[in-house]
Amino acid sequence: MKAAVIESVGRAVVAEVPDPTPGPREVVVEVAACGLCGTDLHILQGEFAPKLPIVPGHEFAGEVVGVGTQVTEVAVGDRVAVDPSLYCYECRYCRTGHNNLCERWAAIGVTTAGGAAQFAVAPVANCVKLPEHVSTQDAALVEPLSCAVRGYDVLKSRLGAHVLIYGSGTMGLMMLELAKRTGAASVDVVDVNPQRLETARRLGVSASAANPDELDRPQGWDLVVDATGNAAAIQDGLDRVAKAGTFLQFGVADYATRVTIDPYRIYNQEITITGSMAVLHSFERAAELFANGVLDPEIFISDRIPLERYPQALEQFASGVGRKIVVVP
């Protein structure tokens, strides 16, 4: 079968690889679409993946075409979205319900072969059936949405909060859509990319700007979300949190990224700084939200690119052109 392969740092190709074979509790999925993510760029840059080469792709959905000998939950022909998370269920963090912090954390498309291919293998427990009205190609959005749902679990947002989001890429826009549905009094978005900021306006924001100084909230925001991973944005966002407010580090920063905090202000104003890591007990809820129309795929997905052009798709994604890019085998 054909698959994208990140062969070495900075090099991605499309190559023929062996067809996957399911284990007893696994299924083979014929991939309908696989989304690109910042994590894929980190893998390309030599981070995250424990070893190369690797078939990337952790945001995917497709049709079940093969099942293991002990699989009864799904059948050939079922359409599924796949949660890429792989946990040990044995370490302290798994035993205390923090599986996303598993000491042996792994993920399809990060540590094992992923969905940027014609076929992919997944544990049956990671497969969520799609209702008839949901397009399989669009369902590649379920995985990033599940990360956004996890982010709002961490925020424990209260009704009437004023929210500021840095970044209007896919994840920032998803956080915007969820903020609108969790009782926010206002949702403002900041981005230096005018095309992406225009999409945020299209979805409906209270205010938007290239710089928060242009926004009229001198007392700060109750909830500040960084969806960029950019050091300058993170540093600025930390200073915009209102008294008793919360800053959420949601964007994936480079390992070397550093910012400065003001410990006295954090103490004196009771500011919370927290993070959200991937998916935790949120994939099924994201699938239900998606099926109920929380996102408009036509707005979120800007490009559907053939798998054969995966390296070019990565280049486009890295350049910041478009919104969610999916590759289609």
C-alpha cells in the first residue's frame, strides 16, 4: 500500500509499505482522510517520535475493512473515527485517571504507523462508529476537536466568562466554537495572519485584532488560551489574564520555548496557569458534538490534498497557508 513516511529529520516521502495485519483486538481501517497537525511538523523536525522512519497521521477516519479474531464491537463496512491514544493502563497516571500523562504514552501516527496511508491498524477500543449523516472524510476533524474538548475540561469555564484566544488556526477556531457554546460572555481572537483572522470573524467573534492592545478590555480576560505555541504570544497572553483568571497553554510549543512569569502577581491576583495535553475521556464526546454540527467542515477544512502530495501538503501547512489540511488516499 501507499503511505507517507517521515524517513529522517526534514525528509518526508510517499512510498510503498507492507499492508497492515490486525491483531486479535485490532481492526484495519481504509483511510478516507487524514488531517495534518503541528505534531506532524514536530516529528518532521526530529521531536516527539521516538524513532524514524514513521508513517505519520493521528487525525483520521475511514471504513473498517478487516477485523481481528476477537473483535465483535465493529464489523467490516462500519465507518469509524479513530482515537490515536495508546496507554499502558498500568502506571500511576493511568491508574489515577490521567491516561494522557501515561509513563509509556504512545499514539498511532506518532509512535506507531498512522493514518497518512491507504490503510491503518487501530485497537477496536479506539474506534468510534460514525452516524450515517456524517461524512467519513470530514470526520478527520473529530480527533482535534477531542483535544479542544479536553482543553475546556481543564479550563472548567464558568458562565459569563470573557475569553481571549491567541491564534485562529484549526485549534484556535475550535476553541472559539466551544467557547461560544459554553456560556462565554465574550470571545475575542488575536492573530497576525489576516486570512485566518477573517475566518474567526466569519465564525463569529466579539472582537478580533492583530494585537490585543487594539481590544477594549484593560482589566484583562477571565480565560486566556494560547493556541499558537509561539513564545511571544504566550508571554503576551500571561500578562492579559484578569484577576482570578486562568491561562491555558493549549498550543504545542517547541521544547526550547521559554517565557517569564511574575510569581507575585500570580499569588496576589490568584491567577491559574495550566495546560492541556491531547485527548482524555473526550473522544466520544467530540464525536457526538461533531455529529450534532458543532463545527462546519466546509469552513474548517480548507484543502483536501491527494496522499501522493503529502510532502507538499506539509510544506503548505508549515507556511501557514489555509486552515485544516487533510490528505486523501
